[in-house]
Amino acid sequence: FPVIVQIFNAVPGLTPQVYAAIRFTIAASVLSPSYIGLLKDVELIKSTFIIGACLFLGFIGQSIGLSFPHASANKSAFLCSCIVVWVTFLKAFLVDYMPLSEEFKEKNAGGNGVSPTALASVALSVMGIGVLELQSDMEPSWADLWFCLQPIGFGTGYLLIEDMMKQKKYKKKSAAISGLRIFFVTIFSYIWCF
């Protein structure tokens, strides 16, 4: 988070769109050997496309929020850590409406995947990270609204990745899944840029 703030401070004319396109082009290029041979696997492409779209939402919030003058890397990190709250919420209330495997839905249906211990852990982790990251003199800003897209986008994407990685057919394709989701974030970044 602090590095991204420094990049925007060092290059005042850099827009979040151009930053995202550059960042993810480099990452997708480096990761291309992991997925280039699997571009004909329609199911894999479809699943990683959806994950990429979710992650892109999180990166939009992060990039735009951190591009604001005097944006707080600490606040961005704190709000991003609220992923634990969002994923718990998804598992408790929305898992039936998500593009997840039936096995995953059955295991987590009706909040079965969320125990009282998990809820207590969520509360403690958010409080702990808040104590570490937030300063008492920070006032709310417009950047905070953008930062709130991070847990929604990243958390939803991570839940979808969790489901994929638990499926037998994807157990040995973790590198390809990582590469393809970044590839799709790159495509979304260029669309956003143009």
C-alpha cells in the first residue's frame, strides 16, 4: 500500500487506469507460461474470468483510493483486511447465489460454514488490525469509499478461488489459475484505460 501511494506521488499525471494496465501487463506477461497452454479449456477460462472480474473490482478501489491526494495507506490496508468480514458474510448469507460448486454450497449452506468461533475470530481480527493500522487523527474521506471495494472484490474472488482449488480437476492447476486471473485483470484494466 505505501509503495502504491509513493508511485502516485512520484508520478502526478499517472491515472489509476494507466497504473493498473502497466502493473497487470507486467504480471500477466511473467505468468504467461503457466496458462498459455490452457487457453482452450473453456471451463477454466470461464471460472478465472469471473474471478478476474471480482479481483479487478478490488484493484479499482485500491488504485483510485490510493491516487487521492493525502490517501492513507494505513486506512487502505485496514479496509482491505475487512475481507474476513466480507467472506464470512458471503458464506453465511449469499453462498447459494454464487457461481460455486454444489459441494461447496452444501458444505456452507445456511451459514453452516460460519461457526461462532469464526465470528469471534472475525471480530477480533478486525479490531486488532484496526488498532495496528488506524491512527486516531484520521478523518473519513472519499478515498475510503473506494477502499471499501477491496474487501468486496478481493474477498469474493478469494472465495471463488477457494472453491476452485478444492475441486479435484483443478488441484494441479494453481499456477494456471493465478496466471489466468491476472490475465483477465489485465484485460479489464485495458478496457478501463480506454
